[in-house]
Amino acid sequence: MSRLLFLDPKKITTSLEEAVSQATNFESTGNKTRAEIWYRIAGGMALYRGDIEGVRKFFERAASISGNSKPEYKIAASRSQEAVSIARKYYEDI
């Protein structure tokens, strides 16, 4: 989880919609590395917002694009409710 949470989410200047738009644009042009990064950002934003479905969706997409080379994506996607619970606790403490 430590790789997926933002240290200071208030400093994120892009919106979730912009992150998803960037991810889909890069994916459609074949730039898989950037698409994966933007889906990861969107997943991190969904974690911060407490959006279980968004966490599942964005990290599944990032895992698919990365060829499942990053197990943290798969874990966050398959256990999205637990991931949101952990994120909620983390963000309450900072």
C-alpha cells in the first residue's frame, strides 16, 4: 500500500477526471508506460476519495497494462474495500 498512497494528497493539482483522460489518451496512442502511470495516479486519487469501485477499476487497468509486473496493483484491485479502509486510516492520521 505504501507505493500507492500519496504522502500529501492536498498537493495533487490534477483532477481525477484529468488523470483518467490522460490515461485513456496515452493508452489509445500506444504509450503504455504513461498510461500505466496515469491509471496508477487515478487509483491513488480513488483511494484518497474512498471510492472502492474506482480503486478496483483503475488498478485493474494499471495491472493489465503493466502485464501484471507490479503485484501491488492486483492486490489493491482485488481487495479494494480493504485498501480504501487502510487509506482512510492513513489519511485520518496525517
